[in-house]
Amino acid sequence: MFPLLCFNPANADAAAAKKSVGAETSQHGALGVGCGWEAPRLAAASAAPARPGYNSRSASEYLDSKAVLKAKVKILAGLMKASKATVVYTGAGISTAAGMPDYASKAHGSVAPHRGAAGAAAVSRNRLDFAPTFGHHAVAGFEEKGYVHHWLQQNHDRLAQKAGFPQPKLNEIHGAWGDDKNQVMMMDDTLRGDLLEWAMQWAGKVQLCLAMGTSLCGMTSDTVAEQAAGAGGLVIVNLQATALDDSAALRIWGPIDEVLALLAKELKVKVPNKKAEARGDAWTANHPRCKFSTKKRKPADPL
């Protein structure tokens, strides 16, 4: 779908290129092959799997250098400007800066935001009182400016709504706190039929999938990311390696808030966006303790 921006096979020795492409693809994505970027550095080592029992990789954490991160975000901004069907697909990693715990951040010396002193204090708060992170506000701002068209959310925390992301464009595929019609799912539960169908519709439509803070370890909802990868439009932002790194168009290693702050600057989107923030404040006021019932989707509902 999107052209390679750095690598030109006509200008490279074929044997040398073939030898280096595998490592470069998993480290940087297909769009980074031939860019000469340094490999992400190991920030925290772990021998444990990020998500035990699933198709996950090591919980070791990696970070791009500031120069490489800036270059990758510049490419990401161009992809978002070009895409007419962008899905943001998030796991627990987008909420850790709010104090939300996750499965993957178990490496000694983890650089995940909730593993520091301030984050540890936040974890002790009531989860229903958590506030959205910069990342949540950024995604809401990108939607307001037309850069994000759908949010497929694995988390239950309702921080997307608190940040002002429109409910009609949000699929809480694994259920949500305070929702008596879309209750939190256990791993062996059956997904709500209409929400699963909605996700699969987007899997057939997606041009660009921005997967952030998710191990991409084989959940049914990963189908959207997998389909985007097949079309050359998967971007992964995660501290730990994932099973889809080799299939990504762009692979970014860094904290989500930091990455999205750079992206907002590239897209010239102010965060928080005033309209989105007002919408989020209203949602929070109207739905205390996250109480909101997700209505069943109808065939005539907009995608």
C-alpha cells in the first residue's frame, strides 16, 4: 500500500541486502530497510515471556535512539496523512502511564511508566478514578482532525471516552468496566457478536493500523492488525517484541506518550484538543464510575 521510503534494491548489492533485511525488518519495519538506522538498544532484560500462555515474545524492553525515533515518527505522520481508513488498536500499554498495571512490564529495571515511583503510587488508586494519559488525549485529538477513523480497544478502563474519543467510533471488544451490556470478558469467553462483526468489517477495510501497547499474541481482535500487515499498513509501537514485528511496515520502540507527543508535533495537532477534551469532561460527568451501557449495533449503523 505504501512505498518504501529508504531502501532501493537497484542501488544495493543483492546478497548483502538479503542478509540484512531480516534483522532490519524486525527492528524497524519494511519502511526502515536500508535507512541505516541503529538497532534499538536493550533497556531492560527479561527471560520471561511478555504474555505467558500466548504467542508472545520475551518481556525484555527496547528503545529507539532519539534520532531514529524522530525519523520513524516523521514517516508515521506521512502514513496517517495518506490513509483514509486508520484504526488505532490498543492494549494495556497505552494506559500504564495512568497507573494501570499490565502483563508485559515485568523486566527488572522496566522503563514502563507505571514501574517508577510516581506510577507505583498511581496504581494504588481506584481504577475507576484513573484519568486518561497523554496518549489517550492524543488519539482523541487525531480523530478530531480526521487522522483516526476507528479505535479498537482491548482495555476495559474507559479512558478513551474520558479523553473525548467519540463512542460511535470506539469498539471495546473485550468489554468494559461499568457496562452491563458489554461486561468484561475472560480469555475463554465468547466475544459479543455485533462487536466482533464490527471488528471484522474494519479488518476488511483498514489501510493503516497503529497498534500500540499490545503484545499481538494471538487474540481474535489481532485480525485487524494482521490484515493491515498483509496490506503493508501495520505500525507497531511497543517496548517489547511482538509476533508481528517481521510483518510491520514500521516498528517503533518507545513509550507511547513520548511517541505520540512527537507525532502530534509532526501533524500539528494540539493535545489535548479543546473539542475532544470538552466531550471527555462531559462523558465523565454524565457517566460516574464509568457507568455506560453499550447498545447493540444495528446493520444500518455507520462503520
